[in-house]
Amino acid sequence: MITWYSICGWIRVRKCAEVEEIIKQLGDRCGQGFEIDVADAESDQLEISVEGSSLFPRGYVLGIEELLNSLGPFASEGAVFSGDCNGQPWEIVVAPSEEAGRVALSQSRLEEIDPLVDDLTAEDRARLVAKLQASGA
């Protein structure tokens, strides 16, 4: 069975041989339908962006997600990669720690909803504020 898979995201990682190997494996696994850009962010860090889409054998995409996850221990902060798998949205949080992952996911969610808040009526804004206050925010 064939799976349509897309991905978009970026992460900043420590420059080292292990990361170089992960990048190579990621390029080999993703193939030509994906653009993997690697740039020097600082003297000791790389910024890796991954974007693209392609058809893959069904279980093959799990290897891509495993490779992304393997960047976590080398990350300077958490990152959220997102995409689509056969019409279903997905996302993966890659981070050096659980807390860094929570922060990255929270920032990603805020970026998603922030432009939408302007469309809320005064009544719905009040409901949102009450919900945020009730959740301990």
C-alpha cells in the first residue's frame, strides 16, 4: 500500500558527526520529493529545514519520523514538524527534553490560533478568557 506523506518544519541542532549522519540518512530516506536544507546557524549549530511531499510504501514514513526524533538530543530547543499522511494531519515534536517539547508545542498552538482570535465576537472572547483562566493559565 502506498502512502502520500508531506512534512514541513525546521530545527536548530548542535553540530556534530551524529547529526551529520542523521541528516544523510534523512536525505536518503526522503528522496527527491523533499528539500532538506542545512545551514550554519552559529559556529557550533546547524539549522535544518525539511519540506516536501511524496508517495512512500506505508511503513516507510515511520523511518522518517524516527530520524527526526533522533535529532532531539542534539536540539537547542524544541521544534514541531507537521504534515499530512493520506489526508490526515499529523505533527511530531522533536526536543531535547519533555519540557522543551511542551514549550515548542505551546508556541506552535499559539501561532495557529493567534490570527484567528481577531475573528471572535466579544462574547466568544470572554468565553475563551474564562476557559484560559479556568485551566490555570
